[in-house]
Amino acid sequence: MTQAKNGDTVRINYTGRLVDGTQFDSSGSEPLQFTLGEGQVIPGLETHVEGMEVGAKSTVTVPADAAYGPHRPEAVVTIDRTSVPDNINVDIGTRLQARTREGRPMQVTVVGVDDSSVKLDGNHPLAGKDLVFDVELVEIVQAA
């Protein structure tokens, strides 16, 4: 059988879980399509799919460094509450779009709030976590 290789466009069914079993994502009713080697999915998942044969099913644990990277404490900042417009929800867990000092947009999560400040985390919500994926290679759509 043909194995998926770098440059192939593939379709996979997957379920992503934390090590404790909590599901955080899945392909749902439609397989996820991506091209191997283009960085469209996390590196550890891409590496795992490379070499799989169509119809193969497997489970892989992707360490944080090959997923969303380590949790970076320097990406957590506290800003003055008055810096956030009154019409913006700042409940804990709310995802907001902020701008870097260079003006680039970035996603942040509200992780703390009080009357005078809002604590924002610029890390990906899955940063610092090892991830477990159940994977099935459904199809090689286009071979390189």
C-alpha cells in the first residue's frame, strides 16, 4: 500500500484529547485535509501521519514541544482595566484579539480580572500540554 509522504495532501479523521482524557477537538463529520510538510497542523501530528497507509488507525501522544510549545510566562500580562473598552466582556476564559507592540493582531485569553486590572494570557490555550490523538488516514487526495 501507499504510504503518506511529504508533499502529499491527505485527509484524516481524528480526535484530540488531553492526557487526562478530556477531548478538546475532533474532525467531526468531515475529515481534516492538509498537505504534509506545509505546517498546516502541529508538527507532532504531521510527523505521525507521514508514513501511515490509507485505512490505518493509530494513537499518538504529542509532547507539548511538538504541539503548541511550552507555556511562556512572559506571554501573560496584566493591563489596566481602563485600557479595555467598557463594552468588551472580560469574564475569565473570554478570548479577545489584542495587538502586539508592533501592531500585529494576536489572540489572548482573560485569565484574571478585578476592579483595576485585567490579566491576559497570549499563550495558545493548549500550550504546555501533551496531546493525545486517535488518527485514521482516510485518503491520500493528491500524491506529491
